[in-house]
Amino acid sequence: MRDEDLVGLWDSGPYDYGSMESSWVCLRGDGTGWTAWANAAGGASVSQLTWSCPEQGVVELRYKWTVSGSGSPGTPPLLVEIDEEGPDHTLVRTPFVVRTDTPPLSESPVTSLHSDESVESSRRFALLTREVDPTDPPKIR
């Protein structure tokens, strides 16, 4: 089972005030997706995953493959140098809420995703778009 409210590209940026890192979560309608993370020092990682909702209000992210190294700025970052890659068996199971709220230092409300557990170092994300290309993972150079 999947909750269609979760489908889209989510960005922690609007909630990262004072933080030195940002995260992205892309959940596609077919149950696949990816996460990405980047910090101000140039570190970055990208992970492929599958996702489902085993019960209402709970999402499971099952990581399959992770690549980490150095990235260039972007949303999400472009991985320019790979230090490590391989299978990833991480499972994140967390309650979540999709709602409308206003991030810190913002005057405009956004559709937001709040999770109890951290996903790539963040618990709060703003929706960038619902339109996600099934062939569009973050770029790796």
C-alpha cells in the first residue's frame, strides 16, 4: 500500500535554517525512489530505495544502493567524485504527517512532510513538485 500524498520530490531546504546540510527525498508513484544528502563542506550521497506504507500514517523506506563522495551544489547535488558505493540494507520505518505549514523565515505556506525518524538527517521537508520522472535519479558525473 502507498499513500499518494507522499508522491513527489521533497526538500529539507526551507527547514534547514542554521544547518550545514540539506536532504531530498523523491518518492515515485510506482514505489521506487531515492534520497540525497549534501553538506556545506562538499560531501554528498545518493541512495536508491523502494517505499510502501504498511499501515496508515507510516512509511517504510528500504534502501537498495548508496553512492557517496563529493558533490557540487544543486537541488539535489550533482555527485562529482565517488568515494564509496554499494548495496545498502537500511530500513527506515517511521510515522509521518503531510500537512500545510510555514517554514522558519518564510512568509508562504508549503505542503510539508514531517516524519518521526530522520531521513537523510532531516525530519521536515517541503514539497518541490508532485511531478517526478520515473527515470530521474540525481545525476552522478
